[in-house]
Amino acid sequence: MGLVEKLIKKGDAKIVKVVLDGVGDLPVKDGKTPLELAYTPNLDQLAKKSATGLHIPVDYGITPGSGPGHLGIFGYDPSQVTIGRGVLEALGVGIELKDTDIAVRGNFATVEYQNQNPIVIDRRAGRIPTEENQRLIAKLSEKIKNIDGVEVILKSGMEHRFVVVFRFQEKLSDLVNKLNDTDPQVLGKPPIPVSSPYPELKKVVEVVSKFIDQASEILKDEPKANYVLLRGFSVKPDLPTLQQRFGINPCCIATYPMYKGLASLVGMKVVPVKGTDLKDEIQALKEVWETYDYFFVHIKKTDSYGEDGNAEAKIKTIESFDQYLLEILDLNPQVLCITGDHSTPCIMKAHSWHPVPTLVWSPYVLGNTSERFTERECLKGELGIFYAYKLMPLLLAHAGRLKKFGA
């Protein structure tokens, strides 16, 4: 048990953490970032009254994936915790994982055959509609139920994504996390056969290889999604929950499976959202306001548009959130945090290592150090530059949930 856990005390203060995924950026026009170019009067007004700073998701120079990025802001040191993508995706689509399961994220893909060998020509099968995905998963599930005594569980995600869980009879080694992805990550190359140098994973390799062969045979006549690529082989880790560590009653409001999965893994109750827009998430927040004391609200599009290099759309997403900010404030949270899990600069079209803007509002801040919620203005704030996993103790302190240390 760490120092923070020893100092936890009960309370009823409500904490809202809004994560604008990938919000941090670099200059895209006239030397300004999307946050600097966006018209955000409400965010700017709040920033003036808040403690601001920049957090480092993992460590200096380290670019995080979404899993490590979120683990950090949830209070876990991501350099000490490994969670595979497959586990996150499986939990996100509602699969209750067992200790004997291997979870894998799948992509429907398009291949063309050259001398009977598949060559990847579209890693995402043209981003097929989710409804088409569901049809294909039903088709595969009907014909692939068990391979060599291993149960196969398939479930659709969004667009081209799906999850496959291989349910073995015995608990599996963490070495499963070292299995290679079959996605070559580039076009014009064949899928990569799954393999392992570890003898204890021999049966795993055989089962997965047979699944790929059977799936490709079933899908071979599909016009777009005629192959499957597998990524993020992983087993469920043993993590203490947010309730156990911080004494909070947390919930998650998100629309993408992975983030719901990560939240579930650390003990958050995933709240149903009736739709996929920001307004639907805000409505869900209002509906469960009296039930929980910690609210994780995830907004995906800032990251998606950053990865697309679409600065204009990223700016509009930030401006849209600004319009809904007042509705969050009207709920009167005792602590409101706005940040990201990592930066996704439009010019890089990818996650990056750059520190992430962070805002913490409560009655107990110095304030008046930043004029706006931007990268440069947050650099002036009282929080300075800090590691992401230190954010949770700050929020708990502002909520009056930490006792004094020592006499």
C-alpha cells in the first residue's frame, strides 16, 4: 500500500474528470495549436480560475498508447503496469474475462491472393459499417465455436474492429502478451504468422493459426472483409481497483469500447450512453449524477481528428465541448479536471510524447496564472509539469479526501 492509499478518508465530494483524448498538439497554422486557434470562451474563463499545468503520460520522450495514457491519469504508474489491447477491447464490448482467456483485438481486412498467398491491400476493409461487421461476426460465430477443445468467443466492435477471446481450460502465462501481431501495419505485405519461441505457448499458436485459417476460408468470397488481422494478444492482469486504492465510487461515460474496457478493468461502473455524440454523454452524466462520486467522461474525436491530420475538425470538436462545459459546471462538482491521455499532433498524425494540458478547478486553487486552456498557457500554471499518475492524488486532495500526513 502506497502513501496516498494510507491517507484516504471518506467524503461525498464529486469529482469530474473530462478526458479530451489526444487534445495536446503542435502548431498547425500561424504558429498556433488547435487549442490556441479554437474559440473557447467558457474553457478560457474556467482556466483563469483554475490550477493548470502539463502532465507527462509515461516518461520524458515516451509516446504512450491509449492504455498507458489512461492508466496514468487513473493513478497507476503505466511503466509498472502492462495491459494488452485485446483485454481492453474485450472488456469494452462487454465480455467478462476469465483467468483462462486470451483476448485479442481483430480487424476485418481486405487481401488479394498472389500464388495463393494473401497480400494486405486494406488493413481496415474500407472501414466497413458496424452493421456489416455484425453480420460477419454472426457468420463466423456460427461456424467457429471450438478449436481443439478451446472455446472461441467473437463479438463485434465498431466499424472494422472486433474481439475474439480464446477460452482455454487452464490459466495461461503472461508470456501470451509477447505473441506477435499478425497485422503487418503496411499495405502490400502478407499477414504475419503468429509465432512464439516459448514451448508453453505451442498450443496457443496452433489454435490461433487454425482460427485465422478457418476465418479466411469462411470470408474468402466477401467483397471487402475477406480476412482477419489480429493484434494485442493479452491475458487479464491482476490490478487493484480504484475503489480499493482511493475509496471512491467511480463511473465511466464513454462511447468507444476500448475506453469502457479500461475503465471496467480498474473498477469503474460503465454507464450506458444512448448515442455517440457529446450531448449524449453529457445527458448520461446528468442521469447518474446522484449515484457516483467520481465521473470519467471520455471524448474521442479530438484524438481521431489528430490522427487524421484534420486540424479544422479537431478545432471544431474542442469548440463543441466548450459549449457543453457550462452544463457540466451547472451540476456543481466540487472538483473538475479537464485534460487528455496523451497528445496527438495533427502534423504527426499519431500519438506523441509531448506533455498534455491539464486544468483542475476547485475552491482550493491559486488560479490567475493562465489566461486560456492551451499548451503554452498551461505551462504557466501552478501545477507545473508532472507525471500523469500524480493527478489522482491532486484531485483527491482538492476533494478533501486525503488526511494529513504525519503529526
